[in-house]
Amino acid sequence: MLLAQRQAHLDNLEALRAAAAQLLDDSPLVDSVGDDGFGEADGSGSELDRIRTLVAAARKGIDDVDAALGRLDSGRYGICADCRAPISPARLEAIPEATHCVDCKTGGLRRRK
Ligand SMILES: [Zn+2]
């Protein structure tokens, strides 16, 4: 499951890289607009920024999954990094790379013994 998620992030990253490369190749050469209605290129720079942001997010996603895989190897996967309680299976199913239990993540309801 984690591996599938990592692959999804990688695919996403590849697609974003391709889009960014295409944008860099095309944007200076756009001379005829109007045929396809995509003439509102008022911000190829901001579009690039948007893609950069998405690439950064995809990279972070891969880092998160890699970290989770590392924890899996060392036997700490599914253990809250803060209170060391087991993270609920339902939560791990929703967020495989989760590092904290729901209580710690939400910051409230922490019980100290
Ligand atoms: Zn916790």
C-alpha cells in the first residue's frame, strides 16, 4: 500500500516535470493564439510557480512515504512518534504515512498517566 502510494507520487512528479518542461519550451514561442481559446496567457510565470509548488508537494509526499517505509523496516511503523501509542489501523489506512496518532495530531485530549 505504501509502495503503491509512493509510485503514485512518482507518477505525479513525472507528469509535473513533463508539464513544466513543456511550459518552458513553449511559452517563449507562443505566437499565435485564438484558435483554441487558450489565449489568456497572462501569467506563464505564475503557472510555472504553481507547477513548482506541486512538484515540491509531490517530492514531500515521496519523502513522507520513504520515511514511513524506513519506519516499517525498523519496526516503528504505526507507532505514534509522540506518545508511542499504536496508531489506529483505520487511520493508517486513510493516511499510510501518518506519524502521529489522532490525539497527538489534533493536539487535544492527551491523557497523561
Ligand atoms: Zn500520539
